[in-house]
Amino acid sequence: MSNLFMRTAALLAALTTVVGSDVTAQPGGPSSPSPVAPARPAPLSFIREPGRAEAMRTDMSIHLDGRLDEAAWQTARYVTGLTQREPNEGAAASDSTRVAFVYDDQALYIGARMNSSHPESIRPLVARRDKEGSAEQLILSFDTFGDRRTAYTFSVTSGGVRVDYYHGSDFENSRDYTFDPVWQVRTTVDAEGWTAEMRIPFSQLRFSAADEQTWGINIVRLIPERNESAYWMLVRRSETGWSSRMGQLTGLKGLRSRQRIEVLPYVASDTRTKSAVNPANPFDAKQRNEVRAGADLKVGLGPNATLEATINPDFGQVEADPAVVNLSAFEVFFDERRPFFTEGTQLLNARGNFYSRRIGAPPPLNPGGTYADVPHNTTILGAAKVSGRLPSKLSFAGLTALSAQENAQVIDAGQQIPREVEVAPRTLYGVGVVQQEFGKDGSTAYAMFTGVERNLKDGTPAQRALAERAYSGLADTRLRWAGGKYDMSAFVGFSHISGDSLAMLAQQRSSRRFFQRPDAHYVHVDSGLTSMNGYIAGINHSKMSGSWLWDIDLSAESPGYEINDAGRLGGTDDLSQSSNLRYRQTRRGRYFHNWDIGLSQYAGWNFGGVNNYSGFELYSNQTLRNFLRSWMNVGIGLPATSDDLTRGGPLMRTYGEHWVNAGISSRSGARTSWSFSTGASTRGDGGNSVNLNGALTLRPGARMELSITPAFSGNENARQYVTTRSGGTAATYGSRYIFAHVDQVQYSVRFRLNYALTPNLTFETYAEPFAASGRYHEYGELPARLSRDLRTYGTQGTTISAPDSTGARLVNDGAAYFTLPGNDFNLRSFRSNAVMRWEWRPGCTLFVVWQQDRSAERTPGLTAKPGALWDALRADGTQVIALKASYWLPLSWR
């Protein structure tokens, strides 16, 4: 491992030597501070009309060096006069800022001067793209359609770091950082403050086709050293809205529609090495090598729509999912990190009906056999997406993808020749969305449709396990009035799946619905069913601004609702209600900069009228005058009745629960930042939990950032489901529903080390050792329907043996003997990802990646200790060294 680090360091040094001054001279890098103030320029022209900026067409060349010394900047018209939001709302900004806009046929140019009364405090920190850090920052947001709802944001720090994101709704903090346009910037720090020059190609934006345009605009300057934020168009702390409160950028004329094509081909290779192999397994190779190629294509459909396609997409540089231990009956959902499925998919991902990680997921079928060589993921043969917005304020988006049939090579005991077994059928995915905006406050009407079609062969395991067709739809309307102060929404949706009767039987009996429950009289299992339908509906009403805020929600998911072929759904058969009342004080006081306090309430029932959960929570958030932040919540969950705790068995009552959580964190602009949170809960059945979480981020220099995030959780669950056995009494419908008390502990530490030679040449590492253990004891069974307590084995005339070498236990309840398998676990995991990313020219990137995935099982029954995290580093696993290069080819014509 040390040799690999040495080779990586040598490579970075070589790149620095080869690139030399050219790297720092690329757009995006800061210039060295100048000890002498620049010469006084000629008198500048300022726009005095509040809320209006003007872009001026120019035919003068602009060289991005961050110095504003071109003639175009001397003739441009500047806006100034920013107003504080923090810390003193309504006061003039501490230091002056002036910004000008010029443009040509190709791009919009922005020149800005940020004066500073304390220029020595400016920290030109260098980091990779979208890492805002604690440096000063200039933010420009553009509502290019003038719809007062959506916006593009382009930001730059004093260190020349580019930050960009998309606002899909009318909220400043509604940010999609997957928006990654190709644009350029350069900054310079001098004795008066710092300056910035930006170049944003029109090909990277969407806007209307009008010959003369007016865009919404806002300008924000952040000075973390003073916890100051200043706005050109002030949005007060008590107000909501972002695009709807912008000023106007005028003067944009003749932005003619251009045909745009961007091609991004890539080539990649990797070497996969295992630290330990099983010599009996013919598929367990010590090393594997692979070379692959593919391409992404982006085509502009006029100025306001884009078509994107990918062939054989590669996600080798994407960070791995964190390790988890899941003892529930429900699926764990992870965030999407693959660029093609995150960029430009804001409308598609607005609701849970589409979950892009279904595309290219691990094969769903078990191949069986003694040994099997199973693909890690299904191959995405190709995918395409289209998105845009019409002058009528109709937004649209669509995505389709085709994944390949995947086969596993399988060898049975005593055989030498492998056989091929299908583990995933060829599958076509599709999703489409339209959204119409109307009214002066940006109300919307939204509709979505998803579809999945699988190529299933008659009589195959895939046909018996998977739905052949799956469709879903959703319609949603959101009404906003009083300047966005009030919001009301209502939605209704449907789902339909069809296929073989055995596949539909599995859906009925799945953990999402448990139709086989013996005391559920409103649902039942139909073994001849070949299709299943369901619906979802809900209504919401909220007050979004002011001192008093509130929210009321009602929703319903029918028992047959099913969207997991293309979407994300944990459970169904749910009628839920929640409400929230909150008071906030945004005026700076004697002790607090701001604070709020609130009360929330929630409850849920199934369609049989059974109350599954209900509770209350009191919460508060405080920010002190020195910007130290803290929060706390206390809650109570009332006794209820569970319809899924027995996993297909009868109803079971549950005890109530009490909890408290609290946290504290440093001010966000600090060079060294930290946070700590803790929580604890107790339950009436003897269960309890405690968790501790911390985070520390150090920035020892202008180019390095180190963060450490440790976490611990301990949970004693007195009602952990184990198994269902026959031989029960009539009180439990002839079955035994067996539970145990499980003591579970979990430790993890996430390390991140980022080093930036320039904003375009960065080295990033992520590493997470993980350890978890669980010890099962006090086994017992549900004595009767609606019981809250267990009949514990070893009492009431029953016996249970000590665990044998496998952890199994023998139970005698006086009427029968049966064996319980060992459930104890003691796991280790280590996952890491080290990436060198070099954007050697705009849009062209080289990746060098080193990934590790290690795991091991240790002696069951032992409780993991903090030292087990070091043990995770010694676990066997796989290492991957990968190299990937992509080249951006932009083409455009009128």
C-alpha cells in the first residue's frame, strides 16, 4: 500500500512539473497576491435604477486573467449597493462590490471587483469544483426563462474555485449540484480585495427564443471570516422565494438559437486484485484486467432543450456506498451518484416514483450452484434523456435506458464444466414528466409516467420471480399565493404490474404488504392473480414565510400500490397524517442571532383501521450571536399495533417510546469546523438505543482539507424478529412467531483528505472502516394475537439450550422440540476510494482511481470494540486500480 502511495505522489509531482505555470494559468486558478494596488481606472459607469442590471454587447476580446484591465470593462455598466442579510439584516454591506456584464455571440462575461477593508484576511483557498469551503465567495444566479421559479447559479471563491448548481424550485437552498456546465473563471487577489472574470457560454444555458430577453438575476457576496452575507436583491430571513425575488438583467439581444453538439468519448482500463482466493472456486481469480470504452452525447434542441445519450456508460470513479447492517424486512435505499443519472434529472427525481438506481442494479436472481461467477451489476447498453422548457412555461423531461440480459457461470458439486444461468433479463426502462407553471406566484401542475418492460422467457426463474410489465403514474398540482407565503398541493397516482402468477404471488407476500396475514380481513392472497393495481393520494397545506409557520399533510397508499420496479417504496397499506407548528425569531437579539421552536405530530393506520404508530415531538434550533449553532428535540411514540412485526403473522401490540436528541456545531465560516450530536431512546419493552456522531474538518493550508466523521450506535432491540415455525397454538393461527433480544453495536469512521494543486487538478480520498456486531438472547414467541409480551423460552415450562459451535439452540416447549439457527454476527468492512482528477482542458478529464472493498466475519457472539476498526483494515477483499480519460468535443453552428 505504501508503494502505491509513493507512486501516486510521484505522479502528482510529475504532473506539477510538466504542467508548471500553465496549470495555475488555466481559467479557474487564483493569481498570486499583488503587494501593489492596481492603477486607478477611468471613471466607471454605474446603474442607479434599483433592481436593474444591463448586459452590453461587445466585439472586444476578453482575456480571462481576473484583472479587469480590458477595454470592455471600462465601458461596461456596473451594479453595486449590496445589503446585508447576515449578520445585520438590512444594513449596507461592510465592503463594496461592483459587477458588470458584457456578451458576444458565444458567451456571457462577468467582471466583478470585491473591495475589502481587511485584504489580509482574504483566504484564497484552493479546492476542487463545487467545494465552497470557507473562502470568500461571489454568487450570481440567473432566472434565464424569467419564470420566477427556476435558476442557474454560478459562483466563484477568492481561490478561483468554481461552484455551480441549479434551483429547480423557488427556494434559495433548493440546489442541485449535479448541474456541471463547462465554463471558465479566473480570480486575482490584490491590495484592495479581489477580482473575478467569468465566461459562461450560452451553449451551457437554456433560455427562451425571444430576440430580446430579460433574465432574473441576483448577486450575493459571502465573507465567512465575518459571517457576512450581502445580497443585491435582499431576501429577508423571514421570507421565502428566490427566483421570484430577483432583479432584472436587460440588454440581451440577438441570442440566436444555435445547434449544439457535445461528444464526450472515454476509454478506461482497470486491474482488479483479490488479497485472498478460494482455490476450490474456479471463478475466484487472483487478478482480472479489463479495458472498455464508451461515449456520452449531448445535443442542443434549440436554446431551451437538450438531448443526452450514453453508450456503455462507465462509473468507475464513483464513490462506493457506505456499509450498513440491515436487520429489518425492508430495502435500504442509497443516493444516486452516477453522473448521467444525476445531471439534468431534477424533474424526474422530484418524487420517489423514479429511482434511477434500479437501472444497472445488481442482478436480482440467485443462480444457485456450488460456485458462481455473477456480474456485480447489470450492463447498461445505452440510455438517453431529454429535458427542456417551452416559452409557455411548460417544462418536460424524459429518460429511457436498456439493460442487458446477464448470465452467471455456475458449477455444481462434482462437475467440471460450468453452465450458464440467467440472473437478469433484458429490461427497458422509461420515465417521462411534464410540468406546467401558471399564476404570478409560480403554481404548478405536474404529471409523471414510468414504465418497465422485461424480456421474460416462458418457464424460466426470471418469469416466476419478476413482473413482466410495470407502470405507474402521478398527477400533482401545487398552488402558491400571497407571494409564495402559502402553499397547497394535492396528488393522486396509480400503479399496475403484471406477469406470471408466481411473480404476483411473491408480490402479495412481500414485506411491503404481507397479504398472508391471518387476521387481515380486508386483503387476501390470490394465487391465480396475474396483475395487481394500486393507488396513492394526498393533500398538503403549508404556510412558508413569516414568524409562524405550519404544515398539514394527509396521504394514502393502497395495499396493492407497487412502484419498486422503477421507483422507491418501503411499505404500503398506509393512511398517514402529520402536522407541524413552528415559531421562529429571525431578528438578532441580546443572546441569539436567531432561534425557533416547534411541535410536530404524526399518526398512521392501515386500511383495516389499525393504528400502526402515533407520536409527538418538540424541537428547537438556536444560533448564538457568535454563530455557534445548537439543536434539540424530545419526543414520545405512543403504544400502537404493528401489522409487520411478525412478518406475515398476526397483529402484535407495541410499547411506547421516548427519545431525546441534541447537537452543537461551530460557525459555518470557520477555518476549522466541527460538530457533535447525540441521542438516546428507551422503550417500554426494555429496549433502548444510544448514538454518538461527530465531525471535524481541518484546513491546515490553502490547498488541503481533512475531515474525520466518527459515529457510534448501540441498540438493544427486545423485539427482533427471528423466524416463523409451525406447531403454534390456535391463538397464533397454528404458527410460532419467534423473537429475540438483540444487542447491537456499530462503529464507523469516515476519513476524507482532499488536496488541490489547482482547482482543476485535485487528489481526493475517502475511507471508511466499519465494524458491527449483534448478540441474540432471550428468545421467545408471541403467545397470542395482539399480545405485547413474549413467552420467553426457559420460563413457563420451556427450556432452551446454550448455543453450540454454530450458535444454534435447541428449544423444548413441553410439546415439541425444535432448533433455532445461530443469528449472532460480528462483521468488519473497509471501503475506500482515492481519485486523482485532472481537468486538463475545459470539459476534458483524466481520472486515476484506487478503490478498496474489504470485508470479513469474526467470531459470532463477541461484542465489537472500537479497536475492531483497525481490524477492518486487515480484512480480505478486492483492490481496483483504474485509469479513465474523457475528451470534450463541442460543436455548434447556426
